[in-house]
Amino acid sequence: MEDDLSLQKVIQIKLEQCGFKVVTAKSVEDAFCTEILEMDGIWLDHNLIGKETGIDFVVKYKSNTSKYKEVPIFVVSNTSSLDLKKTYTTYGVQNYFVKAEYKLGEIIKQIQITLKV
């Protein structure tokens, strides 16, 4: 999930070129209305369209009663607060990437390693 729709398209194209099936959503509400929940991994921005943030998505998606709590989530955001990273980690996010610190290909490579694809 990415709030910048032009960036979302670039990410989608690159992921598909690397063999990933991509389902997109721009908000937490959209995500819970699509097949994104059934994916092997989630690309998530902190800032999303609407009132809810990436943390809101993670809290719902990774709840103790969720069948998805083991699905890896990769936060990719411009927000680089240490407290925010710790919050995401506490809720079970696999990795937190600050967009300015990584090239798109590097992030995808780390996701491939984690998902073993």
C-alpha cells in the first residue's frame, strides 16, 4: 500500500518484473476490501490515503485472532522516526525501509530473500 499513486505504479511494475503477483490498495479500508490480505507479503507505507496509517493496518492485520499474523509486512516509508520504527517492530513488521536510504531494487532483493523467492 502506497499513498503516492505514481510511485505505487512504479513499484508495481518493478515487483511484477521480478515475478511477484501485485494487488494494490491506497488505504487501510481498501486493503480490507481486496485480496491483498491473502498475499505472501505486504508492502506498506506509513502514510496512506484516509484517516488511518500503516500502523492501523498492522494492528488490525496482525491481531492475535488474525489468520494473517504470520504474513511478513515490509514498511517502506519516507518517515524515519526511531520511535515509529520501534512501534512497527513491536507489532510484528518484518522490516522497515526508509525510502531515501535504499534503492527500489535493494528493497525488492531483501523482500525476495525474506520470502525465499
